[in-house]
Amino acid sequence: MSDERPRLRDLGVCIGREQPGPNNAITDVPGVRVGHRSIVRGEGRLAPGRGPVRTGVTVIHPGEGDPYFDRPAAGAFVLNGAGEVTGLSQLREWGCLESPIGLTNTFSVPAVTEGILDWMLDRHPSIGRETDVAIPVVGECDDSWLNDIAGRHVGAGLVRDCLDAAAGGPVPEGNVGAGTGTVTLGLKGGIGTSSRRLGASDGEYTIGVLVQSNFGRLEDMRLNGMPIGPWLAERMRHHEHRRRDYGSIIVVVATDAPLSPHQLERVARRAALGVARTGSHGAHASGELVIAFSTQTRFPRLTQARTVNVRQLHDAWLDPVFRATVDATEEAVLNALCAGEAMVGANDHRVEALPLDAVREYLAAMKPPRLPSLAAREDPPA
């Protein structure tokens, strides 16, 4: 990530009406931490096992506490399933997470799973002996256009280091971690994040989103509803592009709203609307997979109690959460594009960065209106 490249809001584009949190990142949800480790080395012709390497790993700690023993409620949604998130079937069956979330390239999922398990076993040697086994949640995108993916350069040790180094605060975006070698809408994408803070009348909850973005065609790109893609494609028609309708996106939604697993599944569905706003149509060969979790709704693994009391937001008050999720997802994808820097990888494949001067020119010509901030919401339906 370059400090010189602006985020979307620095260009004067504000998605929706709710305001972001202080970092405009998933880490604005209290307790959520993010870590990245990137591998960039080599150049020229692909030599499997040696490089060039353009890949990495990103991890997300789902709030304070231990997710194995104090499991955050979770839900998921799959728009198109040409991709994978390990542990998803158990997450959906039980309605909770039990590990940090890992993101990486397709062939490094086993190494990231091993690294998360090593990290958890260091802290809880009883796992798989005195207590249940754990199934880490790990998502993937195919970064083989730029990366020696068959070389499987991500190791378990790198993952453990990433988990230990994860932090709150600002989150690096673009060519970092699991987004090091990914491509979005024909341009250099990667990791992007955004958040929304609801007003007092809506509960003052925070919704944060992080994406590993790797989908789509430039011709389909939209910027806050404006069809900028064809305009950019005409100006960049001489640039090389990978094959079309290729890639995936993994979306992680975090919130401190007290939501049930079923409600979180509904939230995850709305994140797919945010991806669609940027230009995705859920292509045949693409995977759009979403995980959503609440840091406030938790299920203890070990308890003597026969029942567990769980607070949840009344369904009539979900709309602000839905709207914030869609807006934050859209902005997270666009932040990934803003942060992404041009990269040359395997076989000298080059992916251009979003041309910011051209974007500024387009915005000046279009003069998009600004929406007023949403100070209060209407009464909930009866």
C-alpha cells in the first residue's frame, strides 16, 4: 500500500449517508484486529516453485476474547460458489465462529489452516484431546495471473506470525496480505475495508467490512452508481488484461450489533448487493462468498448451564444495519482499487492501477450530488 494513493473519500466520493468510524475500517468494530503478511519476490518467466511470487495471507481476529471457547455468532452467504471458504458448513450449521478468519490464495488454504491450528494449539493444547477439534475458517482467491500459485509459498509459520502481529487501528489496503496478487475489475485490486457508525436513534452500532477482491471486468465497473468502466476501458484499451469473468471476492462483515446467526446470514446476503454495485454480476467462474459475525452475541463452548440467554436486535430495527453493510461493502471494494498499485508478476503479466487522474477528470465532468447525512431514521414498521 502506498501512502501517496488516496482512499475513495479523499477523491470526494462518499457512499451512502451514514458516517464511517474513525479508521473507516473493519477494526472500528471494537476488538476486531487485522494482520497481513505479503510475499513479493522474483520477476520474469514463471518457474514453478521459485516464482515470481506475488501473494500473502490476511487474518482477522473476531473481537476480544477467545473465539474457540467464547464463540462469536456468525452467518454466511454464497452468491456464486466457484470459490471456497473452509469451515463454512459448520459455521452455518452451528451459527458461530471458533477460530480467527484467514484469507489467502487458493493453493495456500491448507498452509493457512495449519498455521491457524498451530496457533490455537499453542494456546489450548486440550483441543482435539480433552475438548472438541476445531475447523478454522479460511477463504481463498486465485491470484495465479501474477503469482506462482503452484509453488505454495505461504507457510504455516508466516500465518502464526501474522496472527501474533494483528492489530486494531488503520488497516493497510491494496497490494498487501491476501490481496498482494489479486485483480479487481481489470485493475490492481487487493484488500479493501470500510465501516459505518449508526446514529443514536439506530443504536450506535458499528458495521465493518473487509474484502479480498479479485473479480470482474473493467467495462462493468461502477463508481457510486456511475458507469465509469466503459469510459476507463476506452482510455486503457491498449493495456493487457487477464481473461474475462475470472476471479472471486471474499467479504467479511463484522458488527457489534447483537445479532442472531439467522440475522447475520441476512446481513451477509446484503453484502453481496454492495459487491454488485461496483460491477459484479456473479460470473459463472467467480466466487462471491460472505461471512458475517457479531462480537456481542457469543456462545460458550463449555458450560454447565442447560440454556443460554442471548440478546438480539429486533428485526424491525435491522434496516439501518442492512443499509450500512451494503454501503460499507461497496466502499471497501473501491478502497481496494484506490489503494492498489500497478504490479508486474509471473510471465511479465502487468496489471495497471486505477488511474486516479482519470477518475478525478470523470468525477469533475459528472459532478455527482452529495447525499445529506442521515441524522435520524424513520420509526420502525409496526
